[in-house]
Amino acid sequence: MSRPAARTGTRPRTFALPPWLAHALRAQRGPVPWSAVVRGALAAGPLLLAAVLLDRTSLGVVAAIAAMLAGINDRPGSRRASVRRLGVPALAGAGGLLVGTYAGEHVGAVALTVLLTGIGLFAGGISAIGPVASGAGTQLLVASAIGAGMPVPEAGWLRALAFVAGAGWLIALRLLLPTPGAIAGDFRFDGERDAVAAVYDAIADLLEAAGSDDATARRVALTAALDHAQDALAGPRLRRYASSSAERRLHAQYAAALPLGEAATALAWAGEAATGRASEGPRRLAAAVRGSSHTGPLPAPHRSAPALRALDDALLHAADAFDQGEASDLHTRRRTARSLLRLAFGAGGREYGLRVALCFGASAAVAQALHHARWYGQHEHWYWLPATAVFLVKPDLGPLASRVLNRAAGTVLGALLFAGFAAILPRPEGLIALVAVSGALIPVATRHFAAQTAVVTVLVLALVMVGGEPQASAGRIGETLLACAIVLIVGHLPMPGQRGGRVQARLAAAGSAAYAYLDHVLRESRGPDPTTGPDSRATRWTLRREAYRTLAEARTSIALAAAELPALARHSEGADKVVVTLERLVDATTACAVHLDDSGRLSHRDREQLAELLGELQHSRERTGLRLPELPHAV
């Protein structure tokens, strides 16, 4: 009897999509944001209806466009954070509309193209500062193109006022309409309460995952929850020092979560499984935040290890803070004008701005040439080409290839849908209703760029037709495909300086923050720090928050860069391993800080782990050539 054939030990190959294509097919998931859907339905459509009834249709179109752009930025979060997230880009858009209007009326095609290219360079540079600045840069570019090319009879300043009014209407809806389910306490703070409660839930999740393979992912989720809570509490109505009892209570509840998160991170780093009752305390604190109620008795964990003793002490502090409700600092460091300028005009900002400027300027030049050659016929919407390029080229909005594919597919689908609606809907009432429905769908469609593009295409085409222009679905498809080609070509051209500048800048910022946190803990281990005095622990928490926040930003930038086409993705190779090592360094520093509070010194094992991680970072810097700041003092 013959023996069966020996197994080779090889596994069957599984087909995997390339990263740039996998990203294009990926969609976000979650519950339907019904409050945002209601706001979207009440924004652009009613504004356009009021303008038509008042015989100011063109201004209504401008206001509806502003409401639509604000609706794209209307994401879940607190009301106070939404004022800045929606308001700052709206003001930038109004300024761009004003400049574009007067430039389109008084300068020629060549000068206008040069001006728009310069605006693209400026807007791209400031977009490197952060999400709000990126939204402002996007609306500045889109509105400047619309102002230069949209045939509106009103003066530029009146258009700008209409733009502000349209965005302001959505902001007013965001501030005044209650969120469904927000019935406990002051409804104005529902977003803040949810954000702070999510922090305690994330701490409980991390405690439950300690000692398992899920611990790292849970720690990353805790960082995201803390970042979101900081942003939710740092809006214009919650100032540095809270003034009302509700605000003071929220400040205290957020601050009480920081030592809990520190202890949970130390437990996860040690790889020790926590008992089931360890997570019960944070769960009860989360319920108390959501219900705006007292905590009641909290179960104490076993005090058998430094991290568990720190967790028990943090729970006692949290119970006292919840009862007293004394205001506390948010443990954030205000960014100076110098640091903001460094982000905008540093290596990352220069590369970002140059790419945006070239794509925006090239698309404006092509659009001007086609417009003056009468390729458009009677259509006066040459601004669609550069406006489309803006949403394609912004690096922080997603990988280039993914956005091009989704934009093309979404535009074709949206244009075909609108062509069908335009053939059967009455005018203008049917089109106004279509605008309202499209506005309601935007919050749901933002989960995938192709779906968002399809909805926005239907909305914009409806606005253009209400404004008096003929049906333009075919032209919209042609201009979008042309913009896709321009952005793909220009976006992959060789540029001066080192490529991957955005990732390099984020990685350097994360390294600086991680080293500053480590250096502070090492100074604490050598005795009281005269530079901080009794606020040493608060300073430590601020540095830890900054380190984890900058690491999360670097991780996001690296993930987007890795999903680019290989010609662009190769410039950031190795960055993902460096950021993982930096995260481990910050986790180890947090564990050292907890041990330091418990025993007053760092153990030999603590110093060995820190030295090992610093050695890994030095090796990574030499191997990959990625820029990292100088290593801190010797451990």
C-alpha cells in the first residue's frame, strides 16, 4: 500500500486587492445620523425656496452651495466644536468668493489663472495645519473658482454675505435643534457628555483587553476617544476656565479620566490580565456621565501591582471629582503662531501646497482655454473643472487614486440620476424638493466618497438648473473626467525636495512629542522638577496627550500615503514601523510614570525597556532615512 503524498506545507494563495483599490472600495459604517439628516433637509432646500419666492434666485443658489459645503463638514460631535468646524471654513469660503468675483470681473484669463494658482499654493499650505484649516482651504479654493466663473448679477460683497448666511443657517440649526435621545441634563451639552462617556468606555475596553492581542487596538481607540473629547470640550463656549456648573462638571469628568487612562495603559503594557471588576468602575462612570447623575459606590480593583494601585487611586479621585464638579484644565497646549507657520510652510506644507497649486492652476488654465474657445457653448460653468480638482487633489482627504476612481464613478452615477429626474420633475418646485432630499442624504453619503459625489452632483446640477441654466449632465461628466486626468498627471509629477513631506512632518512632530514626554518622566525620576513644581503631574498628562495625539495624526497620514499608487506610496515606506515603535515608547513611558508614582523610582527593567526602544528608533532612522528629532537624554 503506497503512502499518501507528503504535504508541502504551503498555504493556498489568497487574492488581495492592491491598497489603492481596496481603499477605494472601503466604506465607513455606523448608525444613521438622523439629526444631521434633519439639518441637511432643512438647510439648502428651504434657503433656495425662500430665495425663489423673494425673486433672488441667484443669491439663493449661492447660499444653498454654502449650506451644502457646510453640510459636508457637519460631522458627529459637540455643538461648540461644530461652530469652529463649520464657521471657519465658511468665512474662508466667503473670502474666496469675494476675491474670485472681483478677479473674474476685472482681470484677464492669464492673470486670473495665476491668481488662482497662488490661492491654491496658500490654501494647500494652510491645509497642512489640521482638519479645520483643511476645510477652510477647501472652501477657499472652491468658492474662489465659483466666484470667478459663476454668472451671478449681484455684486461680490452681496454674494459673500449670501454665502455666510447659507453656512450660518446650518450652524444655527446645529446649535438650536436638539439631538434625538439627549434628554438628560442640559441638552446643549449632549455631544460633550457622549464624548467624555466614550472615554470611560474606552478605558473599560482597554482594561478588559489587557494581556490579550486586542490591547494595542483598544489603546488606539482610547487615544481616539480622548482626542475627540478634547476637541468637543475646547469649542468657543467652553473656554479655558469653565464658567457654568455644567461646564465645570464636564471639565472635571474629563480630567478625572486621564489618570485612569494612564493606569489602564500601564496595565496593557505590562501584559497582565485585569480582573473583571477592574472595568466595572469605568463603566459606571460612563453611565454617570451620560445620565448626568452621581457615580454611587465604585468597585475597587485588587491593589496587587503598581498599575492596579494607580487604577484604584484614580477611581477614588474620579468619584470625588464627579461629586465636587470643580473645573479643571483640559491639558492641552495652545499652538503658537510660530508653530502654525512652521506646519504651513515647512516641508509637509510646501509639498502639500505645491501639489494643490499645480493641480488647481492647471485645471483653471484648461477651463479658461476651453471656455474662451466656446467649447462650452452657452454654458457658463467653467468653474466646475477647477472646483472638481480641489476635491481630488487634497492629500488629507484620501489617497489620490482612490478619490479619482470614486469621483469619476460618483459623478457619472449622479449625472445620470439627475438627467432622469430633470426629465420628469416640475420646475422649479420639483428641483427645489430634489435639493432638499439631496441635502438630507449628504450626512449618510459621506461614508463613501463615490456616494457623496453622486449626491452632491445631483444637488449642484439641480441648483444650476434652478438658477436658469439648461440641463448640464453630459458636460459635468466630461469636466470631471478631464479633472481626474489632470490631477493624476500633475499629482505624480516629480517635485522639488523630498517626497512624502507630509508623512515626514507628521512623523517628526510625533517623535518630538514622544521625546518631550519621555524626557519629562526621566527628569521626574531624578527628583522634583523646579521648572514645573507642584504641577509636574498635570504637565506630564499634557505631554502624554500631545504625544498620543500627534502619533494618531502620523498614523492617519501614513495609512493614507500607503494607499496611494506605488509611485507615491514608496516615498513613505518604513514609516508605519517607526510610528509603531514610537507608540510602544510612549506606552512604556506611561508605565514608567505609573511605577514612578508608586515607588518613587524607575526599576532596572524600566530603563532596559526604554533603552531598547530608543535603540530600535535609532536603527529605524538610519535604515529608512526618515527624519526624526535627536534622541533625548540617555536613559
